[in-house]
Amino acid sequence: MAEGSNGRRRFSDKWGKHELDVLAVLSSAFPQWLTSRQIAQRVKAYADSYGELADQAAKAAFAKQFQRDRAKLAAMGIAIESRQPEYSSKSEGQDFASYRLQLGDEPRVRLRFLPEDMPVLAAANYLARSMSISSSSSKHEEQHASRTAPRVPQTPTPGLGLDSIAPGLGTQPIPDSFVKVIDSRHFAATVDVDGEHMNVAYSDSDDLAMFVLEHPGAFIVSPQEAVDAWNRRLNAALEFVLADETSGKGARKVVARSISKTNMEGVDPEDAKSHAKHSQSFQTGSEVDRRLRLMLFLSAHLGEEYSLGELAERFIGEPQTEEEKKKSIAVIRKDINTLTTVSDDGEMAGSQFFDIDWSLLDAEGIVSATNSLGLERLAGISQQYLSMLTASVSYLAHSSLLPAEQREQAEDLYMRLRQHVKPGETPWLSLTGYEVEPNSFDMVKRAISTESLLDMEYTDGTGRTRRKLVAPSKIFADEGKYYVAVWTDVDAVAPEDEKRFVSKDTTINKANGLPRIWQVLRLSRIEKATLVKPLGRLEIPDVPVAELRKWSFDNGTPAVFVTDEKGLPFIKRIQGATVEPCGQGEKVYLTVSSDSWFVAFAIAHARHIVAVAPDTLRSMIVARAQRELSLETE
């Protein structure tokens, strides 16, 4: 790479710098709009290939390459908006669209983050981008969307501005288990839960229905496709007939569904076609991605000095050996050269993003940049994306997706972020299967840490409210739900006025050989709880959580349901179920530890279930479906 007569480095197109060149051209022209012809003339890589766009083939080739580069920048968070010019004519060779950077109307927010914030911030950023919930549902509803497209309204792209104020974010690893949970939820809906609108990410309509049923009184607000799928399940549940409970027989009566699977109007959008969401996170490693992050970071810190080693650690990662450190420094030096080159003729725009103090860089290995073509406008976070990011940090602080130490850091980060978000503008987020800590969580946790008793009112599996005095021992998360294991033999240490609430069962549980003194409760079922100081120290045996989980099945209800197909995926996820062929479908036997769970399960999967037993459960299912349908019409 040679230096020109003006002392600036010359541009070489061999590194595939299309995206960087496009960004340089549009940024230097902002706020003016540039036509396709103007862009092709000013970006050297385009001009060399397509010249003056003299023929239709050259125009088509340019359009294809430009849209590919535009999509790449959009995936990285730098949006290019387009508009139709006021006058256009093919015969005059005019363009039918013009382009400029989309910077938004509000100034971007610049914050300071701590090094220990980075793992949490990277996870929250991944969640926020994946949720992509629009703050204006009405705008989304006006748009026509494909029936098979994921129902996730899109926000304006957040920009790489977060990387510019949180250097090193792109090098943070995100656990595969976390990514799997997020990416498996391809859709989003707005659900009203206790009067609050919550943005819920879910896998399919069965998944969303289960979420709604597990939150009594909740209902789906939008999109309409999700509402329609929900109503279809409720109506299908009304058609359940009584299944024969003996082996080898099916339903006593199987009625035909009013909506057949071959009728496309009755098929859920996500069933019609496989369309996994391809998430675009900032955790990418290509040269262009890294250079974009580096470019925005330098734009946000013009005139400041950074060593090549410091930049290498921030944008490539901490080296393990001295050899790795040297290689990383060489890569960053190459990136700096790439970001400060111009075209060979000195007139056509290339990627001349900065003026660099070359003598300081060559003598001491220190980078100091000036003149960023106005790219500092992209540095920082938009107010809308900051609201979504704040909501994501809050959610991670109160869910089981992150380890305990990172959740504490997330809580600290949330308290700092919320100061920059206007009251009422932080959306409520949720992922199906991963509930936030229930209201009783802190009280139960405090009882465990202080070795106190807990006077609690809770809802049992039949929906009745009970009151009991217990000694909570362990809180654990199982498939995204919070549970507490409590010891009920507390009579010896209970205060006299609390003894009437002591209830224990000393019979042996056949499933695990343990006395039923142990009880496992869903934390969300605890309505009220107060701490009670015991009269003495209570010795509670240490039993593994895996053993405690088994206690309920010996005390559960035998249930049966019949499906209309064989090999359905949701059946494979039922632990301890016995499956046998039954006509065109299958007959499934299982022990239900919670009647209310089975009611929700059956309605959520009603499109494939034709019969259930015993009749007590079937009656509960029909009654719940009728109740939900009545709420829909109110």
C-alpha cells in the first residue's frame, strides 16, 4: 500500500471494502440524498465495475451489489433509508430512488459502562435485538405480512453505536445455551397481563397458549394471527370427548374437527412452513464487522489516544500468548490503514474516514484519529433502543437465564440504565418458559437465608387457597419455572399461635422412598407470605433437588389423552409418559401432579388432541375454554 503525494494512504480494493466505502460516501453527503448513479460514481469499487451504468445489465449488476452491501450494513445496525425522487424518467436515465443514512430524529445517548457490565450487556443486547418489538403496534398492523413470516414487529435498527460506547462488546462470548433459548422463540405477541402490556417471545402458537393459560386473566392483544390461533385452540378444546382409560382402546367418540389441516385458513402461520429466525447479533467476527465497530469507536473518541495493544484487546479479544498479541496488533494496524485510505485518483470517495497522526502511530504505536466525516452521529444508543435494552437487562436480572453472579450485575446495571429512560417507556418483556421471579421470591429467599419459618397462603393444584406454616429449604428453576421445596414438620419450633397452620404427612412416597414431609410448590402460586421466627433451630435433611421433584407424581392424578397424529414433538417432551398406537394417532398415559397444568396443556395442544380422561379433567378443560372464550367477547 503506497502513500500518495498528499501523504494519505492509497485505496486497494482487494479487501472487499464495499460496505465501508458506501458508508463513507453517504456519511460525507449527509443530510443530502444520493441517487443510485451518484453512489455508483463515488464508490470506487462500483465505478470500476459498472462505469456510468450505461446499459441495463450494468444497472442490474450494480443494484444487486448495492442492495447486498446495504443489507450487510443494516444487519450490523446501520440503516440506509430510501425515497422516491420528485421527478424521474427512465428515458432521461434518472434514478427511481435515492438514499441516505438513517440517523433518526433524537440525539443518541452516550453512557459509561464498567468492564464487569460487558457479559450482561452482551446478553441483553442479544435479547433486545432478537425481541425487536415495535413501540407502535398500530404501525405494524397496517403493514401486510406474509402468512408464514415470523410475527415479530421490527424496531428501527439500533446502530453499532452501542459498540462505540461499550468497546469490547463484540468480543464477549454468549453461552450457547442462552442463544438456543432466545433463537428458539421465533415469534412475538403483545399479551395483556394484569392490565400491563407485555411483549412475549414464543416458539409457536401452542407455546403462546400455554403462557396465556398459566397467567389467569391474561389475553392476547396482537397480532391478529396470534389471537385467531388462540381462539381456534379454545374452540377445539370444547370438542374434547371422553377417552377410554383402558389400554388398547381409543376415544369413545371422535368428532371431526370443524377446521381440517388441509384448509389453509385453519392452519397456524408457523405450521405452514419452516422459517427459523436468523438472528443477527453483534457477536460476529468478520473483518468488515470488526472495522465497523472500530470505526465507530474512534468516531466517538476523536482526538483521544489509544495504543494498538489496547485496541486489539477490545476488538479482537484478550490474547493468551505473546504471539497472539503480536498478531492481533498487526490486524488492528491493518484495519487502521484500511479505514484511512482513499481512491487512486484522489477524487473519488473511498474509505477516508479519519486523519491519523501517522508519526505518533509509527513511533509509539498509538492511534489518535480526527475528522470522521460526521460518523460520530452514529455513536451512542437511540432512545428507543435504550428502552428495549433497559427492559432486557431488567428481565435478565430477574429470570433464570443467567447465573446468580451475572444476575446481580444485571440488577446493578439496570438501576443505572433506568435513570436515562423516561418513566413508562420501558417495555415489559417475557420469554415463554422463563418467567421472572414471582412476587414471593424475595420473601422466600429471605426465609431461607435467615432460617425463618414461612406463614404462606398458596393455591393448590385444584385452585383452592390454603394456608400452611413451613420451613423453606431450596429454591430451584425447572424448565424456566421457579419452585420451592419446603419442610412441613415444623411443629416443634412453631410459635403457639401458629401451630394450627402446621400440616404434615409422614407416610412414605413410593416414588422416591422419602416421607411426604417434603412439599414442592410453584413459587408463583404463593399469594401471601410472612416470616415467622422459630422457637429453636430446625434440622432439615439435605435432599437433592432431583429427588424432591419426584414426590408429586406418587400423589398425582392418572390422566389419558388421545391425539390425531403419531410422533408429535410435544409428546416426546412429556417425562414419564407411556405411549401406544391408537388408530391414526396415539394414546398417552401420564400422571398429572397439577390438574391446572394439565388443563392448560390440553387446551394449548388442542389442535392435535381429540379426547381426554378422566371426565373430571375433561370437564375442567371445557369449563376453562368456555371461560376464556367469554373473556374474548367482553
